[in-house]
Amino acid sequence: MKTLGLTRGQLLILFFAAAVILLFFAYKKIDADTTAQIKTRYEEASAQMREQAEQLVTSKMQTTLALAISLSQNSDLKTLPQSRSDAVKKYSQYIETMRDETPFKNVWLEVTDEEGIYRSWRTQQKIVPDAAPKKGCNAPAVFLQGNEEDLLITAAVPLDGAPCSRMLYVHTHFNSISDALQRKKIDAVVLANEATSGTLRDPFSGMFAGPYYVANKHASKTLIERAASAAGTDSCSKPSYTAADGFLQTGVPLLDDTGAPLGCMMLFRSIETIAIEDLRSKSTSLKMLLFTAMSILIALLGWITFFFQKRQKAYYKEIIDSSSNVIIVTDGVEIIDVNRTFFSYLPTAIASIDAFKEKYNCICDFFVIEDGFLAPEMEHETWVEYAANRPEKRHIAKIKVEDDVYYFQVKAAKLKQSDDQRFSVVFTDITREYLDEIELERISLTDPLTKVWNRRYFDETMQKEFERSRRYGYLVSLLMIDIDHFKKINDRYGHAIGDKVLVTLCESLNIMLRKEDSFCRIGGEEFAVILPHTSRENALIIADRMRKRALEIAVDETIHFTISIGVCECGKSVEACYQSADKALYLAKYSGRNRVEQCMQQTVTL
């Protein structure tokens, strides 16, 4: 038969050539769209990183100014003693109070008058001031500055209502800002530029990234090396972000009160924490859909040819058999025909449809019945009707043949030219891709150091367990755990030992829990345990066992530590439960540490 001078075979060749070209351009379009979407995600994430850093700097500056104004009202500072030993004693009392009762853990105080400069961080006698104009001497002010020792946030307040004659300066550091960013999964390195770094005579942190002084004392060696290789403070003047070596990098410029550059707060975030896997997964799914559509098209062409021209049946059968996908024709229950690949997944004894039908009724006999996978019957429809009636959904069948488990993406279409109800079904083996997706999901929900669940898993699971408890009427309790004096462990033994303490604690406590419990790391040394089907009374018993178990742990045989635990039985909401457990934890630490405290009700205030 000829149409417009072309044989049916030639028309098929043209058709397939056109299909290949369309497939190629579809691939290119999918890749281009995915790249653009990932770029948008990176831009949004970097903008959020900069916004969070800027908000923390602004908040720290405002708090520092408020602290300076409050201290300026202190009569002891207004009448600074002439005795240096008395001055040092007063400074020590103020700083110790601030460390215990405020978020300021590292503060320098400075009082200047016409006779000299009194500094809390120096032991020498008063220093003769220079004649340069004092910043903020006419009214309280806060600004960033670099002096001979550090890059600082400084608040200046005139004393005694006499502008420019006697001044109080409160200097704070960037450590708390970088710590707060780290809790948001953002690593920060605060760098002074070369000009500012060159004025340092006695650098407080003692750390440098190439020629740039590192102002946040808690920055790790790895982070400093990464900052040095990223061109230092120049990165703040580059485009909004760069993505390389598994990290998204951006920066916030640090300016003094005149707008002159002092340095840069370089920000790094692991790309693994940025949700782009859904875009890649969608891209992969669309590509697989193209292949599946092509396979279905080949199958349909083969069966149409069977009805119109019997002598070409073997030819099209060969095309179907050459597909690496499993292709079957079924009426929804019984298999009518299959391709050769179908038998490669079955025991060797089953090499024909008849042999299959002797032992099984339906391919669905191999389905593993689990949530999220195709079942023999779905919403009062057979599995194949369900898949065919919902082509926009991704259908996955978990199939077990003897000891082997496979995952197939299933696409089904009704054969319209068939007198009976028949469906062409394509099973695409996605076992490796699916297991990779599961592993990626597991990695994204696991803390890389301790191997317990991370904050994202905690937030998602806490919400799910709370909703289930409300639906089915069971209790859920929450434990908040914190290692006592963990900073002292890091400071005394180093971060490597600190990491070992975290890992050892998680290993020791996690094995004490049930399978349905969830042990999560939600901060640096802070952990949470979700306990479904557990009352507050039982949660208190579990918490005290954990506290006692921590007493038995010895890291490197000599290092011991304790933990404090807050316990709460969830009631009103997830947020209320979390806040109540956190308050109970605070009470445990405030009451002496190495304790278990409970929230009596979710409205408790400490």
C-alpha cells in the first residue's frame, strides 16, 4: 500500500525519525528548564542567606547600643575609680554579670576621659588618648569598626551629659552571629579587608585566611581554608552567589559609619540542604516519561499492525521484544500477551504465557502491598484501570519475584481499537533510580556527623505524629536534651573531641529507644526525642534512664559529661509542645544541670 508515493514502511521510518528529533529537543528543553529552575532556587537561597545575616548584624548592633545606654546610667562607670585595680574589679563584675544574664558572652568595655583610656581587656595603666574626634560623642551611636585588635560592633555613649569629654564604648564580636547562622545551616567567616587587617597589632582571634583577618573566633580550619580559596573579601563585590564544590557561597559587605568597606561576612551553605532534588527528580521523571511514551507508541503500532496486516506481526513483535521495558497486554486481570523482557524477571521455569498462567492469574500476584505502591485493587478499580485513568500521576509497582525485589514505573493505556477491554502496559525498571531516591532522601534527613535524624526530619515527623495522635487518640511526648557545658569541652579538648562526644552520646542513647521513637539532632549540642504512644510519666522514666546512661559514658576513657533533659507531653500544638519542652530544658539547666525537668502544662512560664 502506498500513500502520496510512500510505502507504509517508509512512512513509519519518517514517523520514527520525527519522533527521535522531537525526543532530542524535548530532552534539551527539559535540561534547560531544570537548569533555570535550579538557578532560581540558588538565587532565592543566597538572598535568604544574606537577609538572615544582615538581620542578625542589625539586631546585634541594636542590642549592643541598648546595652551601652543601660550601662552608661551606672554610677560606677560615671565615676571611674582612680585606682586601676578597682577599675579592673568593676569591669570584671560587669562583664561576668553580662555573661551570666545576657546573650553577650564576650564584651569589651572602654571608658575614656581627658586623662586616659580605661579598657576592660587590658591590665596596663590608663592609656593616653589620641586627639582624633570620637565617634558618637554628641549622641549615642552604634557602628562597625576595626581597631588594633579586632573587627568589632561598637556602641558609643557620652557620659555625664558632657559631649565628647567622657565616653563609654561597648565592643562586641561576631561570634554569636556566626553561631546563630550555623544553627540555620549557614557557615560564616567574618573577614577584615586588607586595609583593616593591616592595622592589627595584636589580633584577638589570631586567625587569618591568607591576608585577611578572621574575626569570628569559632570558625573552623576547614571553613577558613574555604574562605581563603574563595578570594576573601573580594567575593562580596561579585555576583549574588557562586555554587562550587558542593557549597552555595555569597557574602554581605561590612561597612563603617561612613560607608567605607571594613570587610566581608562570607556565607556558605551546603547545596545538599537546598531543595533541588525535586527538580532533578522531576527532570528524570519527564525523561523517563518520554521513553515510556515511545515504548507505548511502539507497542500500540505493533498491535495495530497485527490487526491490519498479519504478515507483519512477527516484525512488530520483534520491535516490542527488543525493548528493555516489560510490555504486556492485559484485560486488567489476565495477561493476554507479553514481550520477551517480561520473562527475564521471572523464574527460568516460566518461559511462556501458558507456563505463567498455570501458576499465576495476574502479574499483580507479584505486587508487594505497601503504601505508595500499586495494589491489585485501587479505589474500586483494578490496578491497570487505575493507572490508565490517571496518566498524569506517577505509578510505581513494587514487585517481588522469589527473593528479588524490583521497582517499576507503570504506564497503562486502553487499546481503543480492541473489541474487548484491553490495555497496553509498560513496566520501566527504575529499581536503581528509586533506591537512589530513597537513599538521597535518607541522607537529606540525617545529621552527617552523628547519623541520627536532623532538624528537617524532626519538624516533619513531629507534625505527622501530632496529627496522628489527634486522629487516633494516643499520647505523644517530647524530650529536649542538651549537653551540659559543651563549649568548655570544645575549648579544653578541641572540636574533634567535641564531635566525638556528640557521636558517642547519640550511639549510646539511640539504642535505648524503640523502633517507632525518633532521636534527632536539632542544634549544635541539642537533641530531641519524639516518643509516640508515651505519657509524660513514662517519658520522665525514659529521660532519667538517658541521663544516668550519659553519666556512664567516658570519651577517650577520661572525658565525662552530663546532660540536662526537658520533658513535655504534647497537647495544644506542635509549637506549644516544642516551646514547653524547651522551657523545661532551660529549667533543668538553670536548676543546676544533670537534671530532668517536666513542663506541668503548655502555658508554663519560667
